[in-house]
Amino acid sequence: MSTRILITGGTGFLGSYIIKELVEKGYAVRALRRSNKLPAWIPSEILEKTEWVDGDVLDVVALEDAMEGVDVVIHAAAIVSFVKKDREQMYQVNVEGTANVVNTALEKNVRRLVHISSVAALGRTTNGGHVDEEKKWEENKANTHYAKSKFKAELQVWRGISEGLEAVILNPSTILGYGDWHSSSCAIFRQVYEGFKWYTPGINGFVDVEDVARATVLLMESNISEQRFIVNGDTWPFQKLQNTIADAFGKKRPTRKTSPFLLSIAWRMEKVKSFFTGNRPLLTKESARVAQSQTWFENGKLLKAFPEFSYTPLEQSIKKACEKYAGTIVDMQR
């Protein structure tokens, strides 16, 4: 295929799977990276077929060079964090970085932009409830700084659209799959494997990483523009998610239900522990709030637009990921 694609955030969890989907479909892929460290969970033959370019979304000159001769940009670079010390950098990368991508795409006459946002950018409401693509952002305490940064990033994309850029937006829910279980949503698997005993009463959306990659490429190949699409496999209680992961690993299920009071103690203890150890806290005030919220994300718009697309059942996604994580652990112990 003659279409040349640039992807930002190509070494990240989702970005790497988007590269895999693109390469397997025969596309010429160029990827922006900040370091030489490549995603170990992606087959090396896929990574070898990718043209890697050093730089990041805050480096306008590097972006200009990377977009030279490019037809489509898939913007997947972002920082996901609920830790206070990361906020300044998160806003820079997520908002200023997206503005740079939009501006450079306009300048370089890039034909199409696919922006990877998040359901967080749609905003949560204090009382929870159902969320679809028509939801309007509301400022309230239920929204994390990550959510605010992704909402502001989307505004940059809508600005680009108003200036003539052809673009479409994906809003994935919490992404599950095999990756680096020390970071991103992959850490859920490590917590359960290591015997985490607590579960929260929260309800949230979850989706297979390969489903999000497939949806990204489908939307890239389509003529759909000036729209957003929630990408959500199913909406589950956090307890069901943790139980399913525990069962797949053959580990004990979490048995202790947290309360708002216990969570408030836990995140404060984590904050103190982090101060003395220098390690990142496992729980913060913001992530504790998300763990208690109950939000259902609708997924019908994408299915209606692409009748051939179907979501992988979460039980199947979790089983597959757990088998790969367990295999990696065995390999490391040899």
C-alpha cells in the first residue's frame, strides 16, 4: 500500500499494538520514539519493519521531519498518571504535544489525523451513570487531571478540524492486554498476581488492546471525519475484573471490600510511603476516586459504523494476557 503512516507514542502499550496491526496489513509505518527501548511484548519482526524516528511531540522540528511525506498521522502519544508530581509534564505532553501534532499536520498538508483520546475526556459525573459520544464535558471533582488534559487535547483536535484538518477521535476505556505490567493499566495484572487483597465497589469500562488497535486502523481507513467513537468492550465492576484475572492466574481472589473511608486512609499512607521510599504510589487521591465511581460506557456507535467489527469478550482477553504474563515470569525464573 502506498499510504505512509506516522504514529506518535509507538513504543507505548497501545501504540505498539497499532503498529503491529498496521504492519500486518502491509502499511509503511514510521514511528516517533523518545528512547531506543522498544516494546518487548511485540514480535521483533514487526518492530524491524517499522521506520523509527527519534524525537517527541514537544519537539516541533522533530515532528516536522517525521511528518515529511506522510499521508496519515495516528497520534497515540500521551502520559497517563494520577500522581501530582507528573501533572506539569502530563499537561505539556497531552495538551501542548497534541497542539504541536495538529499544527504540524496542517502545515505539512497531512491528509488525515486519527487522535487517540480516552473516555476520560468525556468527563465523569459525580453520581456516575451512562456515557456516550454526545456527553458534554462538565467541570466537577469527579474528573482527574488526566481527564482534564485529554479533554483539552481534544479541543486542539477540534480546532484543527475547524482549520481544515480531516480528523477522527477514538475514546478507549481502560485498555487490557499483555504489555509492561509495571506501567499503565497492565499493572492491574501484576497487583492481582502478587496477591492484592482489596476490591472496590466501582464500575468501569474495559477493552482489549488489540480491539482498540483494530478500531484505530478501521477508522483510519474510513472516510469518517469530525466524529468521536467510544471503544469499550464491556462495562464491569472492578471486583469482577480482579476475580477474572485471579482465576486466570490461579491466584486467590481479593476478598476485602474497600470503603471511601478505607481508601482515604490508603492513599494517604501511600503518599507518605512514596515520600520516604521515592517509589511511585500504588494509589493516589485521584485513582481512589476513580476506583469508587460507577460509570457505564456505551459502545454502539462504533458497532453501527462497522458491522463487521466485534469486541473480544473480556474473559477471553484476560485469559490470553494472563497466559502470556505467566509465561514471561517462567522465562525470567529460568
